[in-house]
Amino acid sequence: MEHRLERIEQTLDKLTEAVAQIARVDERLMHVFTRLERHEKRLDDQEDDLKEIVSAVTLNTGSVKTAERFFWVAVSACASLVVYMMR
């Protein structure tokens, strides 16, 4: 009878240890999921920022192209005027 009680106690000790390990693993998993959610939010924020930057760059590219064209038209006009005055 005493041997049987000792086996039951050992089994209960093992179960207690297993439950404690499961609780630790669950705590680690919750921490990992929390970090993963935080990383996903940061990635979403960066994606939104990237979209804003792309739209700003597109707008600026058009403005720079227009300004560059006006600059070269002005340079060409000045060169033409200089050549015309030299005649």
C-alpha cells in the first residue's frame, strides 16, 4: 500500500512539474505573440509612410521635370539671343 502511495506521489509530482512547464511555455508564447503583433503594427506604419513618400516623390518628379524644361528653354533663348546679337 505504501509503495502504491509513493508511486501516486511521484506521478503527482511529475504532473505538477509538467503543468508548471506548460504554464512557462504558454507565458513565452504570449510574449512572442505580443512582440509579433507589435512588429506587424510597425510594419503597417512603415508601409503607410512608404506610400506617402512614393506619392510625394511622384509629385516632386513632375515638378522637377517641368522646372528643368523651363530652365533649358531659358538657356536656349539666352544662347539664341547672344547669337542673334553677334550677327
